[in-house]
Amino acid sequence: MRKRIKLSLQRLIGNLFDGIFSSYFNALHGIELDEIRQYQPGDDFRSVDWKATARTGKLHVRIKLVDKRVTVLFLIDKSKSEKFGSFINTKEVIQSNILSLLVYAASETGNEIGFITFTDKIENYIQPKAGEKEALKNVKNILQEKPSGNFTDLNNVFKFVNERFHTPLLVFILSDFLAPYNYEHSLKTLSYRHEVIPIIISDRTEIHFPKTRGFLSAQDMETGMIKSLDILTALEKPQPHLALLRKLHIDHLLLSTGEDEEIWIRKISEFFDRRIRRGGRRKR
């Protein structure tokens, strides 16, 4: 499954900025054979592999991967809320595993990889560079990094990227999106300029409460304060970040601390597959 994610991410990178299915075509240079698989609606008939079709009795196509490289930027939330987890794993543990997996997949084919860790300020900025060894070394350092801030400010990191990068990037946002809702304009600008993929890691107890009357006490991971919550009011609390992502037509991936590695790896793989079949960037 991990190998499938690597191939899926490489295919996704191949067609992000060049229109529909631009990474799947026969060309003389800069390609490698990826796989032979059964025909699916939307595949180019020019890619049909007639030998495999004759051998199996079913239509098969040859999928080739364009040797295309892009700059990939990871925005990594290091605020205190990432340390929460009411199940087996904390959000931080899942985030770390996903980061390692995606960086390995993206760096192996020579893409430039950059990193920004943030809380309510920019904690660390690592300029994009090519090289698998360099990228994995940076991941190791990031996982050991001790942030100076506790809170989350998504608007700050989005504005930082908007001001610094003007050519298209593939931007992964790894965060629980538990932050002040002050980033609609900066996220809209970010999504127009770049291909943005938010990976939102949450905990079920942050979203679902028992349907009953009463109050419960909860500690804010970022402030350390203990607050009393009205359960009925908490049940009605909206999730503005999800509504905004839908409004801006930004595909996003939702993961939970209650899911094991097999589930979230499958979700990532299926997410990439859907993006590949849809084609290039959405018009926004």
C-alpha cells in the first residue's frame, strides 16, 4: 500500500499543472513505464496495450509517468493541540507518520521539498531543495523540533507562503485546523496560486459529544485552561474550516486518531487516485 501511495503521488505531481491526464500519454522522452492495468472510463485509447488485451480478453492500457518535477511545500502545525488524542494515537503521531511517508514519496523522483513549521508564528522555514537524503534528514529534525509557541494561527503561515512564493507549488497543510477563523482571504489567495491539499487530523471527542443535557469540563491544550462546556451548545458548534474548503473547492482529506495506520494509508491512496482520475487543477 505504501508503494501504491508513492506511485499515486508521483502520478498526481505529473498532471497537477498541465491539464487533464497530462501525465498519461505516449511520448519519446522523459517517461517511464508505470504499470499495465485494465481500462477505466476516461483512459486514452491511444494507450491501449493490445498484447495484454489479447492475452486476458479484457481491454488493458499502458500507463506511463511523465518525468515532471514540482516544488512541494509542507506546512506543519506544531501547536499544543496536536498533542491531543483520546484513542491509540495523538494527532501529532499520525501527522509525523504521514509527513514521513509523503516526503519519501515526493523526494524520490527529484522534486524540491520545502518545510514550514508553525504555531501562532513561523517556527522554522526550510527552503525547498532536491535530494531524498536531505529531505528525510529535514523530516527527522522537524519531528524533534520543540516549538516556542502554543497556539495556532493559520492566517500567518498562509500569508507567509503568499508573500514568498509566486510560482505554482504543491502545498500540503498538516493541521487540525483548530485556529481562529481569520484566514479566509489568505487561504483563497493560496489556493488560486498553488495546488493546496489540507490533511486535517482530528479526534472524535472534539467533534462528537453525547446527545444529552448537562455540562462537561475540558482542558484547552493550547492555553492549559479548564473550561465548562454546555453539551447542547457544543453539539451545535459549526466547523467553519470545512465550509470554507467546500466554498473554495479545495479537496481535503479527513483523518482521525481513532483510525489505525491501515485505514489512513488507504484513505490517502484513494484520495490521490480520485485526484488523478479527475485530472489537473480545478478552476477556481
